[in-house]
Amino acid sequence: MIITLQKHRNDLMKLSGILIIFGFITGLIGNDSMKHGAFLAATVIAGIPIFIKAYQALRMKAFRKRER
């Protein structure tokens, strides 16, 4: 799964940027619910790769043998 996300990382960032721009435009028009939805979707899409990497790093740290 992480390989797929790494391969499409730029596409995810572009989609997140488009959603942010869409959120600003809908905010200027006055549609607050669409603005909040676009910002929330952009946050989730941009945060997925970060969350997966952090989770994998914690898993590797938790199951690593302790050296003395």
C-alpha cells in the first residue's frame, strides 16, 4: 500500500491543492458547508501518507529488539 501511495504522492498533493483552491472559491461565494468539506477532504488526503509512514515507524520501533 505504501508503494502505491509513494508512486502517486504528487497526484495526491495536486488533488489536495485543487481542493484547497476550491474551498477558497466557495468561501468567497458564501457556501460555508462546501468550504469546510473541501478543506476537510484536502486535509485527509494530504495526511494519509504521513499517517501511514508514522504508523509503520512506530510498529518497527515497538517490535525492534532492545540492545544493551
